[in-house]
Amino acid sequence: MDKYISLQDLEDAATEILSKPTVDYFRSGATEEQTLAENKLAFQRLRILPKCLMGITGADLRTTILGHEVSMPIGIAPSAMQQTAHPDGEVANAKAAQAEGTVYTLSTASTCSIEEVASAAPDAFKWFQVYVFKDREVTRKLVMRAEKAGFKALLLTVDAPIFGIRRSELRHKYILPAHMRLANFEEYLPTPTDEAKEDSIRSYVGGLFDKSLSWEAVEWLKSITKLPIIAKGILRADDAVKAAKAGCSAILVSNHGARQLDGVPATIEVLPEIVDAVKNYNLEVYLDGGVTTGTDVYKALALGAKMVLVGRPALWGLAVGGQAGVQRMLNILRTELETTVQIAGIFMISSMFLLANFKYTPYDQRTP
């Protein structure tokens, strides 16, 4: 693993290992993929103004997330069907997060079940990504299983009333390989044995989405669980306030990896105004989208995020080396963040107030 010294190294290696349809599925964004590019470019436009001669002899990256201490403010975001990257799939990812002392988020559309992941990584700080489906009994059962299995929070996706248009998936007609399954839906679905059944599974999951959802869905979710709820997919300050008022414990500033709607802003662009909008609420703010270096992490923390989550980088690490590959990815980010913190002149991540040594230029054109 030592030969991989950047996340780009892991991505390059993974693309040599995985099939083209799988690579395109993981890489793809919505339609023209403008926002997919902007998620990274927006970080590159931000500049750090370091403080000199601060006498810093080390970096303490520890912080507290939802009352739980983690070793660094970098966690793993949910992504579907991880066995398509490596046979160990979500189990390897969760074990990597456990070993590194940080957050792992399991996707509803996982190829390893809630119970399999919990058994393999019992001490991991695990979250479960969930949708409030039209058939709320399906959601209720998933939540109960996650709660029973020891997951510590629910990551509620709020930006997916339907699937976004991802052209590479349409060109390849990408489907889950027949020997794999959507593990959390087995009680509802036939055992996949051929392509036709796989298509029916994807249609089934997509058919569960509820276009009529409102913020009442958070109230309903709170009525069936005591787990904290994190709203994932917030890009507007007013939506952040609605999430706070609805009783969410945190929000994840996210554009779904630019996979839902093209033309929306990069997440780092809207982060400052969202942080400002909820500053008087007891609410943590996280970010995902476009994070590929430790300096990206630093910039997100500087603009008010409590933690960042990474999705695609975990998949590249998983493809290259299973658990070891994911741990390598996390340690690359850890080392880069430690270096950035010390050169920038900041003592502790857990008490970052960095706007004074950070230059930020917001995006120019906004639409309601």
C-alpha cells in the first residue's frame, strides 16, 4: 500500500482493476457533469493564509461527532453496491473505519447486510443511510434492524425524490452482477438469478421513492426511533433551518456526489451561508463532495464544517486493496491534514476558528 501516496494514485490503480462499466458507475455525475467537476474546482479556488512561527510541535486531529470521539474529522460516506469494487464490500469499508477510529456510513442499497456489517465491525462508529419510502413499513423495518445492530445515527437522504439522470449508466445499462444482491431487501425480493430479475430489483427500489415527501418525514422518523437524524443533501440555508426546526441533530451539505441534478453549486460554495444560517441551533454541519486532499478537508473545516465524508475515494481504496486499501486512503488524508494544520498554524481541529486565516470568495451567480 505504501506505493500509493495520493488519492489520485488509488483512483488510477482502481480504474485499471475494475471493469469500465463499474468505473463509469462510480465516477458518473448527472447529465453534463458540470457540478461533478465543480465539486473539485471550487476547492482549488480557495486560498489558505497560514500563520507563521506559531510554535506548533504536532497536530491533534481528534474531535467529537454527535457526542462520540473520533480520531479525525474525516468519515466514510454511503455508497451503494460496494461488492462491485471488492468481494468484501461494505464489510471491508466498515472494518477500515473501525481500525482508524472514524465514522462509517452504510448505504440502504448495500451488498452486505446491516447485520453482516455490524457483526464484522462491532466497535465501529456506524451510521445507516436511509430513505423514507412510500411504503413506510419498509423504512421502519430497516431502521429497526439498524438500531438493533448498534448503528448510532440515521443519515436521511432528502435530495432524491427520484433517481438523477446519469448517462454513463444508461449507456452501459449498468446493473448489479447476478451473483450479488441488495442485501437489505432480501425479504421483499426474489433471489437474483438473471439480468431480468436484476432489472426488476433496481426498478423496485426506485419505485419505493416518495415524490410527495415533506419535512413531516423527519417527524415521522423521529416517532419510530431514538437515533439522531442527519439530513443529507442540503444545499440551501433555508432548508438547513427547516432541518433544524424539524429536529435533525446534524445536516450533511451534499449534492449527492453531483449525481442527482447538474447545475447545482459545489458543496464548499454553499457551506459558509448554511453554517451561518444554523449557528443559533444545536446542530452539527458536515460536508461531502469533491474532497480529495487533506487541504480540502482543512478548507471545509475552516468554513464551518465539523467533519467531511468521502465516498468515491473509499471505493477506489476498496478496489485496490480491500480493507487495507481503504485504510491507506484514510491515512493519506490524515497525513495531509496533519501537515496542513501544522504549516497553517492551527493547534487543534476540535477548536478550529479559521476564518481569520482563510480567504474565501463566494460563487458569483445564484438562482433561487
